[in-house]
Amino acid sequence: MKSKLFIILWCCTTFLLTATCIAQSSDLFRVEGLNIPKNDAGITTTRFKGVLNIPFEVSKETYLIIGSEYNFFNIKYDKQFPFDTADLERLHILDLNIGYVTKWNENWRLIAILTPRLASNFSGSTLSDDFFFNATATLLKSVNNTDKPFRIIAGLSFNSTTGLPFPLPIISYYKKFHPNWSYTMGTTRSNLKYHWKKQSLQLALLLDGYFINVQNNIELPEGRVGSKLSLSAVVSGLEYQYRITDEFSFFAVAGQTLYQSAILRGDNQQRVFTLNEESNLYFRTGFKLSIF
């Protein structure tokens, strides 16, 4: 049963994309809050995230997953910019996840997921520019009946917000090399984790960010126009997790953005104005229902 759930969970929530971030997760349910305190650029960011994914068995070892993820950002600007920031303070991202997983052969599972997305500041009614589309296809190999379990994920992901007309490669490798130690190396998240009893502590390097449509274009000097807003962040952090049950846990992350770039972009995603390139502290906490 646990091996089946593992496949389901990876299908539902592995490699969901934003324009600057690929999120790896194994959650059926998740609620969390994020705080990036004010830095020298005078910007404070808070985020609420909710995730729900439901698997349906359609035949032996084949599943359909229907789910959703919602992110709400509240951003405060304490410095003056050459435009009104009111339309950049409340941002919304809503995903619909439609996943499919089946047995490819004795060793590999095929995972595919389509993610229609609404990402906007919603200063008015919904526009066609608020819609984005992501698609991912991966192969998963998981070996658990060994003293040193491991899993490999490799595939391709297409994201309409990257501006690239071709899919990008995805790869992730996990191994538990000691009863108390494991590591993950991947394109979006790498970590070294220490496990003991119901707790774990990990040192992680991860990506975070967003890409949204700005409904009321921002007029800038020299005739430039901002119609999109993006944040790209590389985060180094320490994460603590406590398992209340085998599947349900509390987690907390404290870290620092090693790289951060908040940018107003034009219709062709070119940079038109830089809002923030200063490092920040990074705090995230919540609860999740997960297979591991």
C-alpha cells in the first residue's frame, strides 16, 4: 500500500513549475506560511500556500490524480519607486493539477502531469493573459527493499512562462546511505538530512519564486511598460520536521536567500525594471500530509 501511495504522491505534486521555480513535493495536503522580512530594498513578502491532491485508481497500478494548489502573496513596499506599487501588493496563483501515473516496466513508472494556471494580481476581471500552461513527463525508479533505498526521477518539463519554445530537463536522485542519513541531489532541490525517531533536520538548497501577469500595465520612464512580475530566489536553509503520525508532520525552515531578483517584465518577458536584488532572511512553516 505504501509503495502505491508513493507513486501516487509523486505523480500529483512532483515538479510543478513557476516561471523561476520547480517545486518538488510528495504531499496530499499541505498548508504553510512564508515570511521574507524587509531588506535594504524595503520589500517585505508573505505568502500563504494550500495544496490538495486526490488520487483515483483507474486500473491496476494506474492512477488519475486531480488536485489544486493556491498561493496568495502579500507584498509591502517601504521605498518610493517611479510608479504606483498598489497593483503589485496582492498576487494570486491558482493551479489545477491533472496527473497520470502507470507502470512503464518492472523498474520504472511513467508520470505525466498537466497544470493549467491562473497567475495574476486580479486588479480587475480575469484576462486571457492571466492564463498559463505547464506540462511535465518523467520516469521514476524507486528501490525501497534494501538497506540503502534510493529513487531516480528523470524527464522533461514545458512551462509557457519561461518564454522558451522547448521543454527543460528534470533530474533528481535520492539515497538513504545510512540508517540516520540521506541526501537528495536535483535540478530544483538538494539536501542532506539527518533522521532520528520522529524527527529530522536537513540542510537544503532550493529554488523559490513566482511569475504573474499584471493586469494594469505599469508605465515607466522612457516609454517602458511592465506587464509581468517575477521573483527568482535561491535559498539555503535549515529545515526541522516532526512527524505527528507516520504521514502527518509539522515543519519549519529558516534560511537566507543567496540570490534574489524581483523584476518587472514586458510582454516579451524582457527586464524593464528591477525591484529587488538584495538578500533576505527566509522563514517558512506549516503542516503537511505526506508519504515521507
